[in-house]
Amino acid sequence: MDFNNLKTTNQEVITIINFGQYIQQEGPDFFNAQIVIGNQKWAGNIEIHLKSSDWYVHHHEKDDNYNNVILHVVWENDTPIFRKDNSEIPVLELKNYVSKEELNKYNQLTAQKSWIYCENQIEKVPIFVFSNWQERLFFERLERKSNPIKQLLQETENDWEAVLFCMLAKNFGLNTNGDMFLKVAKSITFSIIRKEALEVKYLEALLFGQANMLPTNAEDAYPKELKSWFDYIALKYKLEKPAIAPIQFFKHRPDNFPTIRLAQLAMLYHLHRNLFSKIIEAKSILEMYQIFNISVSDYWKTHYNFDKPSPKKEKAMAKSFIDLLIINTIIPIQFAFAINQGKENSEHLIYLLSNIPPEKNTIIEKFTTFGIKSNNAFQTQALLQLKNEYCNQKKCLQCAIGIELLKE
């Protein structure tokens, strides 16, 4: 649709200076718009209807919120609408600007499919268009992921090490225990982590104790020792346990048990002082793999849970799990930190994720069946944003793919 050649139904030229603010609540659809009709400049609100007669169907003539409407945008102008002073509200009739061919294309695009509207056409989108849109989608997703980081920054008085600790804890908990692990991390002032990192057992005592996972009547000597240490540390720092749901083991493989993940998190902070600085300064995926190349303490090499011995295993963090941490924690942290410092690191972030294998989930697999194959995590992150924020929301007219298909 050409916004440069608009006219009212009375053939007065419309020039849009500012669309105003889209209001999704009671009152006109667009607030504080600025337009020129003929030679007269107007400032006010814009209302949108399918037919102009809907103005009366919705009883706007009785609502003072609509007194300042300066333009009525409709598909079909079937009746004139007047203000209280009997002046007629200018009308933009859209059917004069949209061809039947364009309308048919839109109807075909949005006709109900099994998964997404453009599933039969998406493969035809030019690579140049698709690649540029992927980059935009990727950074939209990063913006969304950076919101919790901004919130944590406020809560921790701009302590980036504390923010990293909280975000890592959440992602060590995976989908099942992530929220509980985050509450545990937030319940421990990060200065305590710094002080107690000298011994890994102190950190384990802190994390397992705050997560309410230490057995009260342990048989093994190690959990008894952790319980004693936790009681001492909790008293020393006046810790209060967070109100959390029980930590879940159900449906997890043993290497993903919350006990193992907390033990790995404790070892990570025992081995790496100033972890945030190391993460920010890492220039390659290989450097990040080296940072997270950790195992667990001796007790957990022969246990998956307290008081239950198992065959000895190192239980080092798997490369696939490190990839998840990089995607969901490290990259968003680097992105948020660069913005905070007024720096630009877009190309660096794309480079990092382009060196991580594509994620495996039902959404990515489904796109593959439509001819959209991902070669790396940068592309899969973009596709997740596309599906969740555009396809699921039916925002085809705000999607570069939808617009390109309508052009053809």
C-alpha cells in the first residue's frame, strides 16, 4: 500500500506526519497522530473500522474519548460520521488502495495451514531476504533475553558477577528446575560466594542447603559434613531459605540430575575467580569450552544422589550442555554488557553462535521439513523467534517473509 498518495473520500490529499501511538485499550486505535488533510494540519486520534457504520454499532457517538478523532480509516465507507459540532470526520477508504490480487494473496497466505501460514511458500523466499530477516530476528530474541538481565542488574546494584551467577544458576536448572535454582542464587548475596569459593565443599553446602536438598538423617559422612557447614554458614551470614517448590528429578537423565548440576556450578565458581571477566574477554567458542571444562567433586564422581553410591564417572559438563549455556546465558550477557558500555558487538555474537551446532527441538525439525535447514545456533535462534513471535502471533504483515511472499 502506497502511503504517499492517500486521499479522503472527499478527494483531499492526506499527508501522514506521525502515525501516533497504537493503543490496545479503550478509546481510539491511534493516539496523538499528526496528519495534514488538504492544507490543514491536524493533531489528534485515528479510529479504524471495517465499515464506517461500525462507529454507531460501537456507540462511539456517545463516548467523549472519540471527540478528538481526526481521521476515520475504514475498509468500506457506507455512511458519513459526524462530530458533536456537526462537522464530518474525514474518511480514508482502504478498499480503493488495495487490489483484489493483493487481497487474494493475503487470504492465501493466511489461510489455515497445519503449522504456519507460509509453510508451502517459505522455501521460495530469496536467500538475501531470508538472511537479513534472520539477523533481525536474532537480535530481537537477544533483546527479549536481556530483559531479565536488566532487572537483575537493578536488584544487584550493577554487580555483573552476581547477575552472571544468577543467570547461570537458572540455566543449570534447565526448564524443570530453572526457576528454583534462580531463587536459590538470588537468596545468596554474591559476596558470600566470593568469600566461600576457597573450598568447593563450602559452595556445595551453600547451594544444596539453600535448595533444601541436604538430607536430615544422612548415612554418608560427606552430606553430614555439608549439613554442618551449611548450618554454620547460614548462621554466619544470617541466610534465609527461599520459598521454592521441591527440586525435581523426574524425567531427567542421571547426568542432568539437579544434584550433579549444582555440584558442577559449585566447582565452576571454585575454579574460576572473576568468572564474568573471563566470559567477557573470551574471543572464541574454544575459549568458552575451556572455561566450562569442569567436573564435580570426588563425592559426586561416585554418586548421583546423597547416600546412593554409583559406578565412578567423572561427570564433566557435556559439550551440548555448554552450548546451551553459551546460547542462553553467555551470549545474552555479552550483548547486554556491550549495550551497557555503549559498545557494538553484533558481528562478534553472530560469529560465536555461527560456530555452535544447530539446536535440536521440534520447531527446528518442523522448519526442516519445509526446506529451511539450519547450519548453526545463530540460525536456529532466529527461527525460534520467527515461530514464537511472528508465526504464532499471526504477524505476517510485520514479517519480512510474509511481505516478500505478498509481493510476488
